[in-house]
Amino acid sequence: MVKLKEMVKKILDFIKRYWIFIVLAAVASGLLILRLNQRGKPPFPGAQPTPTPKISLIRPKIPGITIPFETKVTMTDFSFPSQLKIYQGKESQLSTNQATKIAKDFNFSGSASKSEDVFLGTFYTWSSKTNFLSIAIDSNKIEYGLDLYQTQVSNQGSIPSPEEAKKTLENLLDKLGLKPEFEPKWQKEEYLVQGYYFQPVTNQNEADFVKIGFNPAVGQHQLVGLNPNEPLVSLILGKGGEIIRFQYQIYFANFEGQETYDLKTKETVQTTLTTEGRIVYAGTLEKTTQEPKITRAEFNQVRLAYFQEPEKNSVIQPIYILSGQGTLENGETTKIIAYLPAIKFGSQTPQTPEAPREFFQLPELP
């Protein structure tokens, strides 16, 4: 009897000393048992999963020349997919230290001038008697070049081949820490001469420079800026491989696919072009600074691409690129390119991707 009392007393003393640990162990055991019992059971009837936040989709801002309502539009037949994804651009910014390193790689050792841009954020600029460099650290926009008004370009040696120019650009991006995570879609090389600015020539033997560049591949299409003829990353080399101009203007490190949306039909393209479309390129602008008035447009080629907006919108949307001829008020004709949002706004519910269907693939950008 005495031994029993001593055992009970020891148990009570143990509980008094370690009661908190006993309670915690009991709670943990209860939660574990509850978890095991619920495993494999269907969710509570009527329970709804937490919705995934949707991307705010707004009409892309396309600056350019408004297409007048009285403009006559003629388009040849075309086919395109009925649906396409939008993409989310992954933020990419340069630090001040990275900008300083890039400046040193271009042989700038002095201090930079700092300024602010309403759209692209903080700019740093360097300049010398012969060269200039600007870096927008908030948007990854970089431009480096040789001042052709202050410097006599060497006419000795030969122009690098397109393969050599491409390799030079790849090595330069590695050196500057700008090697892209995305797949590049290379543009066809251009041969240029030193006129008022860079003028293209068809005869390679007459050229002073060679230009090479690329745009990112977003899905199966290209990402383009305001001018589809101008690659977002480009390098111009002179004779002997001298760097004449380098431009890098891709705001994002990579692109992640999001919801799928219905695209405009051919009929919708016809009816919305004059209200939503903008002429972003007119060949006559190379001769004058005045905005031309287009009285008639004939578009005979339609392409599909993704658009990087000037204001760094992280939502990457598809656009139609329409190419053709425009007629001016004086009767002169000029090459024109127009952009049109490819998604039909007003019906913005994301679509469930359907099974692939056969369709005629739009031609790639040159």
C-alpha cells in the first residue's frame, strides 16, 4: 500500500513539473491523428479553392499616327490562331554598381550625370570627346556610341562578316553581364553607309558598317518595340570591327506565360483598325520631321508579335503588325507599318486553352 502511494506521488510530481510538455505533446498527437484521418477525403462540400489573382489587362498604349476614319483600307486574306497567351515580364533592373561597371567596360572613368525620365526612371550618362553612354537603371535601357560628327571613322580594313558581328555582340553581352535568359530571334544583317545618319545599302562592297541584332522570342513570336524594323538589341560595327553603336532596350529578364485570350478575327481587324490602330512607321518621316497625313492605306501583309510598351508595362500582349503603302495628301506614296491590339477588348474573360487546331502560320518578322 505504501509503495502504491509513493508511485502515485511520483506520477503527480512528474505531471506538475512537466505539464506544459505533456499538453503540447497531446495537442500535437491530436493534430497528427486529425491530419491522417482527413488524408484522401474530399474537401468540404461547397468549399471553393482560393482564386489565383488575375493580371489586370488593359489596352496597350501604342503611340503613333492616328488612322483617319476616311482612310480606305485594303487587306489581302490572312489566317491566324484563334487564341494566344499573354505574358508577364519578370522585373529586371540594373544597380548603380552594375551601371558603373558597364561604364568602365566602355572605358569611361569619370563621374556620371544623373537625370530622371518620367517613363524609364533614373538615367546615368557619360560622355567624352568622341563617345557617349546612357544607362537607364530602372529599365535596362543602354545606348553607347561613337560621335560621328566629332570622329573620323577609319576606312581601313574590311567589314566583319555577319557571323563575326553576331559573335562580337554575344561576347559583349557576356562581358557587360547582360546575357539574356530568353531565346534570341536574330534579325537579318544590314549594311550601312555614313550619310546624314546610317543609311542602308544593298551592295555590301559599298558599306561602311554592318548591323546585327535580335529580339526576344516570346512563345512562338517576337517581342517588338515601337519600330518592328529596329531590333531591341543591336550592334553596329565599322571596318576592322570598331564598335560604332550598341543598343540594349529590353525591360525584362524573361517572360512567363499567363492566361489565354481570344484574338480578333479578320472582320474585327477591319472594323477596329481606324479606331484602335496606329501607324508607327512611315518612310516619309526619314525625309521630314513633320507628321504626314495618310489619306489612304493599303495593307497587304499581317503579322503577329508581342509588344513591349514604351512605359514598361509588365504585361506583354500580342499585336497585329500590318505593312503596306500609304498615300499622302500630295499623292506621294510611302511605306507604312501599323500596330493593332490583337485581343478584342470588351470581352476580356481568359479562355481555357483548346486543343491545337491546324492553321496557316503567319510569316515571321524579318
